[in-house]
Amino acid sequence: MPELTYREALREALREEMKRDESVFILGEDIAEYGSAYKVTQGLVEEFGHDRIRNTPLAESGIAGAALGAALVGMRPVAEIMYIDFSLLALDQIFNQIAKFRYMTGGVVKVPLVIRTQGGGGRSAGLHHSQSLEALYTHIPGLMVVMPATPYDAKGLLKSSIREDNPVIFIEHKGLYGQSGTVPEEEYLVPLGKAEVKRQGKDITVVAYSNSLILALKAAETLEKDGISLEVVDPRTLRPLDEDTILNSVEKTGRLMVVHEACKTGGFGAEIAAIVAEKAFDYLDAPIKRVAALDSPIPFNPKLEDYVLPNENDIIRGALELMGKELPEQ
Amino acid sequence: MQEIGNEKLKEIYTTMLRIRAFEERAIVEYRKGLCPGFIHPSIGQEASPAAVCAFLRDDDYILTTHRGHGDIIAKGARFDKMMAELFAKETGYCKGRGGSMHIVAPDLNMLGATAIVGAGVPIASGVALACKMQNLDRVTICFLSDGATCTGAFHEGLGMAAIWDLPVVFVCENNQYAMSTPQRDYTKLENLADRTKAHGVPGISVDGNDAVAVAKVASKAIEMAREGGGPTFINAITYRYYGHHMGDPGTSYRTKEEIEEWRKRDPIKRLQDRLLQAKIVTESEIEDIKASLTRELDEAVKFATESPEPKTEDALNNVYYIAE
């Protein structure tokens, strides 16, 4: 199977869906000749033209609102919001309009649109280009929230999101665009709402998504040498959440760790922890562990940023704690 | 008056009577405690919706606001389904999920009423964009309030309509107050239509209580939009007789004299006088229309009263679309 980067896999998904369905079009800032900030749409304007690769003014609320309007009249817009930090400018449209439109009509209309955006830190991009804000979106009924970690999932989930008849917030990670992985040449879809066990294990269930999944898999390899076996579950979609896969894994391991790059307080890890506490309490042999960013804005200074964000070592220490092992010195 | 045509004028007049009759009746039922939540009457503002929608085709789109009863009726909404929605019943336009501020009638290409002021503007541009991309020669009307012109969404949506020459007409039903705040307190502009100069969109101010004047401006703007000439902003200056909503007497920020002064410029009376004078309608025809509206409203209230409420077990239906 060919290797594609996360970026290329996303671009392939866009290209295939635009070829397949004329109602699919992309709108966003600097997506045409410039190819978008992280070059996901590079080359698409040459293939599909400016009508369907539509540069917009710098107006996030306008982008989201226009996507909604177009979705109501037969189109399948894919709106790109350059940074999830900028999506805050579009929250009225996303929370009050897009998420509620179908419900408001008593179910008469569908809202088939995708908002593609990206978040995450690790690049000294500073306070307004580094946040992980997925929990805001998971809090709003009516939205679906997708966060792929691998090129394979990125492509399959984006294709499914474009075909979905509900609004999807599709959150990429800026640190993943250059990561490679195998992606089949033949067409495939990854269904929304289905988690995947990325690594089998027996001691601790680690639920991790987006870039944190990569960290969790690395930690799992390291810990294997110490005789600790992590089962790594990638929910891939936070809303709808595949609770069964998580609960089944916890039943098997008896321990749960949740890892995410968003800060801990009010993060999505709290939701997963609560679900497991409500539905699988009897299986737990240890307290639930959350590994997350510290409750801080993301600092510019690389050393401080590293300190605030969770890393592989935090996962390892968390696992040792859960297993009642002695912690190595920091 | 000549260029509008007698039939069209009569249609506009009848629509204005329909809007007022509905809202007056809605207020009666609201005061009886039959409509939960808020009602924002547009009484006094009927000329714009009636005169604008008179020049739309059935397949043209409108979007409106929390004060949208008039716009929705002008697009052809039925009294019974509207009243049922105000009564929060399953038979209402939104099955009782939306209420007075959120009526949507996709079968009439009436794509929603938002209660977030200004939010409809970019959505309307998106609707118009979809029409343009699909080569549908449909026009979208975005009704908005004067207060909405202060919002970022207004400027973002208007800007997109401008650069893409979208077939959309923004109709500002300018009742001169953003809730309680008068225009002089929220902008330094004397003419609200000047806001659109920043976007290269023609902005036209018109006496919004003169249905004939609105009709002239709107018909041209709609024609221009349909022919690919891009958007227009119409600043139709009017007045609401009631407060912001039924809980607001509307007198803490407006004088009784001012309200009385505007009542003298009532848009329905003005058109009625002209139609009577020109013998386009007769007194007895007017009586017949009003009697028929009363019957229709009696039926609508009966329908709403007798209709079932939504079932609680259906509360979560349609949060998401679920493929069958």
C-alpha cells in the first residue's frame, strides 16, 4: 500500500468527494492558489476552479453562515477555518444556527456541511494558534466532532464526514500534517462514531485521540519493555462517541487513562471518565487517570510550551502510577 | 401607482391586512396565556414584507428574524400552522420546537427565522451562493432589523454577497430602535443605508410605511438580483407600535407623542386611502376581506387549540438526522 502524509490523505479525500459529487465545494480563507495555511487544498483550484475552491474574505462568521445557507439549498459545503482558535469568531453560526437548524425545523431539513479546522500546539505558534478546543464543540447537541490521528483515518473519516447529512466539525492537528502512513489506493470509508483499538493490551485502557494517540502508542511501546501492557483506543469521533469499544476495553483491563492535548479542566477526558464511572465502575481496579495539558494558555516559549502540554513521559508516569509502580525521578 | 399595477397593489394591501390581523389575534391569544415564551409583534411594519414578497416567485427564498411573523405571512404561510407553532403544538410549522421567533417553512422556501440579530445575513448569502452555483435563477430576500446592521455578521455576510455578486436583497425593516436603543445612539450615520457603501453595495432608503414606494424599490432590486446584477440593501424606515416584545410597553424609551405621530402614518391606512380614492378597492370589499380573515383566524385558533402537544418521548427527535 502506498504511503501518504496526513495532509495528502486529506487532500485525496477532498478530491475524490468533489469528483464524486458536484454539490461538494470548499470555501475558506486562502484556500485557492495559496493552497491553505497547511497546504491541504494545494492544487485543488487548478483541478476544480475558483467556483468550487472558493476563497473567502477574512470572515469566519460569514464563512460558517454561508456554508449553512448553501447546505440548505442543495450544496455540501466543506468550510475551512484556518485555526480552531479562529473558529471562536464563528461560534454563533456554529452553535446557534448550524447545530440547531434541523431541530428548529422539526426535522424538515438536513444540514450536510463540514467545518474543517485544525488545532494543537508544539510549534511555538503562540496563544492564538495552538489551542485544543474540541470540548466546546462536543458540548453542543446537533454537532458531530471528528478528530483523526492517522492518514488512513483522516481520509476515510473526511470522506464519511462529507457524505454525512449532519454538520461535522472535523478537527485536524497541525503537528500531524507531515506524518506518513499507509493509505489504500482503492476507495474506502471510515464510519463516524466507531472507535478503533489501535493496540491490544491487557493492563490499562488508554483512550487517546488526535496527536495524543501518537504519544500513547509510543508510550505503549516503551512500557511494554517494563512489562506494562497498554490497550490504546482511538475514539476517532468524539460525537457520536463509541462508548461500547471503550467500556469493553475497560472491562478487559480494569484501568482507564484518558489522554488529550486540551487542558484538563472541562476537557473531553472528563466526559469519558464520567461515562466509565457511570457505566463501568465495577470493572475499575484503580482510579481513572487523566493526562492532559495544564490549565494554562499555550505559552510561546518552547520550553514552557513543552512543560504545559502532555508528552509521552506523562503517559508513562501515569501508567506506572495506575499500576502501583514506583515512579522514576523526573 | 400606475407602474405597480392595480392587481399587485390590491395583493400588497391584502397581505398587509393578513399580517396585521394575524398579529392582533396572536396578541389576544398570548394575553390569554395560550402562547408560551415571547412574541415580538411587527404591527406598524407591514408595508415592507407585503411589498417585497409581492414581487417574489414561489421558488424564491426568504430569511427573517425574531420579529418575523409578517415576513413569513407575506411569503404565503398558513395561519393555522403558524398559530399552532405559537401555541407550541405538534402541528405547527416547526412541530412546536421553534415557536414565534423561529418559524421555518421549507415548503414555501422560507428558510428560517433566527433570534440572533444579524445572524441571518451570512446564511442568506450562502443560500444565494448555492442558487448561483446551481444556476437557479432564484432570488433570496434577507429581512433584518436596523439593530442588525451593527453586528459583525451583517458586514461579513454583506461583503460576501458583494464580492460574489449574489442574487440577494437585504431588506432592513428599520423600526428605528435596536430594542430600546435609538439609531442616534448606535451609529453616527444619519442614513443607515450608508453602511453599505463600505461594501460597494447599493443602499437605498425608502419610506417603509409607504407600500407603493417600497414596492418600486423592491421590484427593481429583485429584478436586478435575478439578472445577475448583485445585491441591494433597502433601508425601509418604519415603526413598531408595540414594545420590543409583549412584555415591554415600549414607552420607557419612546414618548407617547412619538408613537401617536407614527400611528398617524399607518402603512395600511395610507395604502387603503389611496386604493379607495383610485377605486381599486371598495369599502365593501375591504369589509369582506376582513371578515374572511376573522373566519380564517377563528379556524386557526381552533386548530391550534385542538392540536396535540409534542410527546415528551419525541423531545430528542431530530437533534441529528438519522439515516433510515
